[in-house]
Amino acid sequence: MPDPSVEDHRARILAGIVPTAATERIAVVDALGRVLAEDVAAALSVPPFDHAAMDGFAVRAADVATASDAAPVVLPVAAAVAAGDELVDLPDGAAIRIMTGAPVPPGADLVVPFEWTDAGDPVTIGRSAPPGRHIRRAGEDVAAGEVALGAGTRLGPGSLGLLTSVGASEVVVRARPRVAILSTGAELVDGHVPDSNSITLASAARGAGADPVVRGPVSDDPAAFRARLLAAAADSDLVVTTGGVSAGDHDVVKAVLRHEDDFWFGPVAMKPGRPQGCGHLEADGRRVPVVTLPGTPIAALASFLLYVVPAITALTGREWRRRSAELATDVTGTDRTVLLPARRDDTGRWQPLPGHAGHSQRLLAQADALLVVPPRGRVVPAGTHVEVLTLHPELHHEEVW
Ligand SMILES: Nc1nc2c(c(=O)[nH]1)N[C@H]1C(S)=C(S)[C@@H](COP(=O)(O)OP(=O)(O)OC[C@H]3O[C@@H](n4cnc5c(N)ncnc54)[C@H](O)[C@@H]3O)O[C@H]1N2
Ligand code: MOO
């Protein structure tokens, strides 16, 4: 039996994910990047009232219908209104000087821009237009009562502006999934090796829309690991461990979980990150998914982006979408999926960084993405589109990827 592929392992993990039902009500100013849990109906129309779209004169279109440079129409100016002013009626046979955003005077159905006039008082108007020109009608963008944004919408800066314009100051959004990060290894606990995976994975989790809780490092003692793991599962929606999944004498994650019914461990046909595992734990009657990643830092982050970012997306009830990018050069494929640190060049294609040594944290820190080179066992030519994993997961949802 060949080792399962990256796709197989991702499908296995995603099959065990049930979107979290939890929601919370938050202020619109805090809602950037969140996902609406409910439709938002407009309390206010956009625009809220009929207003001028140009600086000029509000008139009756019929009064200026014949205006031309050769035969201009001259009207007295009855008043001046600016944005924020109260309504002023338009007397018969007159014009009102009006600024962009000011309420259109009842009776007026056309705004003549200054450029078509001498801007004087009385005003000489040398050009006409049909009724309605340069007026934005109340509700022409969004009518009060209409659904302004639907459940499931991911909120960007424009959505926050729209919510504010329709009168919403708070919204109900899906709760961020709580993701526990549990690193393992005696060398981390005693400080011989800095625990870089915790900060890397917690920040990647936050960027992907989760609420990370760092629960490690924990030593290679099975009882200590089990206790920490259960505590992590009790207050999270997903647990991610790092380390302890290969074949060594102290590989505690695998030793503790391999005999559980609900766990799978094995090599996945990828490099780096071959030893992987996943399963579920029971906590307070909930089935909490657990993804066990290898400890080597580049393998841990690559695996996190391949498997955990899609799982976080699925937990928030959104569909995970693969991103693809074009190779700038030929890449040597193998019989396993290879993950290559890369940067985008001036042509928008992706170039693997030179000097890839398999496990360089330095290269990972310099790269913008990991290219997922498929296991074709031969050269993958320049111009081929391959999956790409951004190393800036805060941008994961952007269409540019
Ligand atoms: N006989 C075999 N040995 C190994 C195999 C194998 O198949 N057979 N697989 C190798 C591969 S590939 C990988 S990847 C590693 C994965 O090992 P573990 O997941 O068990 O990780 P550890 O042994 O705990 O640590 C590996 C390495 O990474 C450092 N590390 C671990 N956690 C962190 C952390 N939180 N922050 C920073 N660095 C960390 C750790 O000190 C080790 O140097 O197994 C190979 N061996
Ligand atoms: O798969 Mo491991 O990450 O090569 O060292």
C-alpha cells in the first residue's frame, strides 16, 4: 500500500470537522474578518435621503428644458443648502444653490452642476438634462428593510462601512474556533530548544480566523501529556499537537494515542512532514478533533497550512478553497508531494527560493508561500499551476491568493 497522499490526509481530517454553532454579538468596529451568523436587515436606507450628487443648482427640469449656450435660462436663486442642512422647498420658477450631499429641495428634480452655469445670482443656465440627473435617491443602493448583508458573509472594510450606513452598530458573528496548540518535548520544557512551534502555529491560527490558546510545551511523560491534552480538549474546538509522532523512544503523542479507536497515525507522502496523525477525543460529550503534526519547525508549519487552516475554515462553516499559482521555473518532482519555500517574481509567477535544504527555518522566514509540488515523479515544468500555501495566513482569504 502506498502512503496516503496529502489529499487523502486532508480529506480524512476535514471529514471529522463539524462547524461550531457558537455565535457572539460584537461591535461593528471589531468585526473585521469575522463571518456574519445572521442576515442583517437595513434599519436605514442608503442613501438615507434624496441628495445632490454634484455641487450646483437644484431646479425643476421643466424650467430649464430649453436651456442652451445660445439661449440660456436665467433663474433667481432662492436659497443655498449644504450637506447637513434642513429641507428647503423650491419656489416656482427659481433655483436653489446646492452642495453635494445636501437634501434635494421638495419640488426639484434636477441638479445642474456649476459647470453648466455662470454660478451667479440670478443664475444663467446654458445646458439642460432629463429629470433625475445628479440626484441620488433615498434607498437606491439599499432600501430600509432589505437584507443588506447575508449570513455567511466574511466582513471586509467595505462591509463594515455598509453595516454602519444601514444603522447597525453591532452584529452577530460566528465565534472564532478555539484552537489549542500543544507542543511536546523535554528539550522544550527544559529550555534547551526554544519552543518556536507554539508562536508560529498560534499566529498562523490567528491569521486563519481562530482564537489560539498555547497549551505547551509539555514533557514526553505520557501521564503529563495525556492530562494536558484532555485539559486542552475540554476548552477548545480543535487541538493541534507538535512533535512526538515519529519512531523515537520518546515519541509521546503517538505512544499515548496510537491505540485509541479514533486515531490514525502514519506516514503521508509529503516532504517535509512525513509523520502525521489525526483523530478525536471525547470532552464533555463533545467530539474534539485532534491533529498531530511533526515537531520539526518547517514540517510543523507546512502541515499546519496544509491541514489545519482548511480545518479552521471548515469549523467556521465556510468552504475551504485551494489556491493555485504558476511556477516560474521547472521544479523537480518526486514520488511524494514536496513543499518548497517560494516568492512571487515580477511576472506574478512563483520562484522557489534557492538553497532549499529541506529544513531551513531561515528560508521559511524569507518566503511568502510554500509551493505544493505534486507527486508526479518527474520534472514539473515552468508554467504549471500548483497549489500554493500562503505564509501570511492573515491573507488566506484574499482573492489575490
Ligand atoms: N526512525 C525514524 N525517525 C524519524 C522519522 C521516521 O520516519 N523514522 N521521521 C523523521 C521525520 S520526517 C520527522 S519530520 C521527524 C518528526 O519527529 P517528531 O514529530 O517525533 O518530532 P520530535 O522528535 O519531537 O522533534 C523533531 C525535531 O523538532 C524539534 N522540535 C520539536 N518541537 C519543537 C518546537 N515546538 N519548537 C521548536 N523545535 C521543535 C525537536 O527539538 C527535534 O529537533 O522525525 C524524524 N525521525
Ligand atoms: O518529514 Mo520530516 O519533516 O522531513 O523531517
